Amino acid sequence: MTRKPSTPGTCAFCPADLIKTSAGKHVASCLTKSPGKTEYMIVRVEGCGIDDDDYWLYAAVPVESTLKDLDRFLRRIWLECCGHMSEFRSGRIPVPKSTCIGLFDENEKLLHEYDFGDTTELKITLGR
């Protein structure tokens, strides 16, 4: 079955309309225009929904944030329904939620699983 085209998005920093293929560069560009000393990782989150809808999100996450912070964020905007368990993995290895985002390498890939009964899987790529 062929996936549907991904839906467009909107930048939270400016009113620009975004498409999945250029959103990461756009968010990075907006960050360089924002004053401040905070260093960020660009987190790309991708998932597949019902009817093969392609969901995506780019978020600027402070490097001192932990995976627990990212888990809370994902729950708040996409996942939370009733407090299910979740886990981050690198390949088959679980990654503790206490791990700092800034410790990951450029283009590191993780899997986030939410609700182990009817699991939602999100692919996460970290970048700068």
C-alpha cells in the first residue's frame, strides 16, 4: 500500500507554512534568528497513523533536556490518553529516560514506543 503524502505544517517561530522535506532546515534557520544562548537539538519525529497517514514534527529541544522531557512533550501534543508506559530504544537497546539529549550524536536515531498493548511507534532523529 502506498503512503499518502504528508500533511503540511506551520512553524511555531514564524507564520511560515512548511512541508516535511524542508521543515528541519527552516526550524534551524529560525533558531539562528532568535536571540539567546540556549543550544538546541533539532528533533525530527515521524509516525504512521490510521489509513497510513504520515505524521511528522520538528522540534527545537534544549540540549540539557532529557528523554523524559521529550517523552512528556510527545505525550502532551500527540500521545497521552491514560498514562500508558513508554520507552526509548536505540536499535534493540532501551535508553534510560534520564539521558540528556545533548549526549546524542548528530543524526542519532531512536524509537519511541508508547502503550505496549496497542503500541504507537515514533521514529526520532536528532540533529543540530
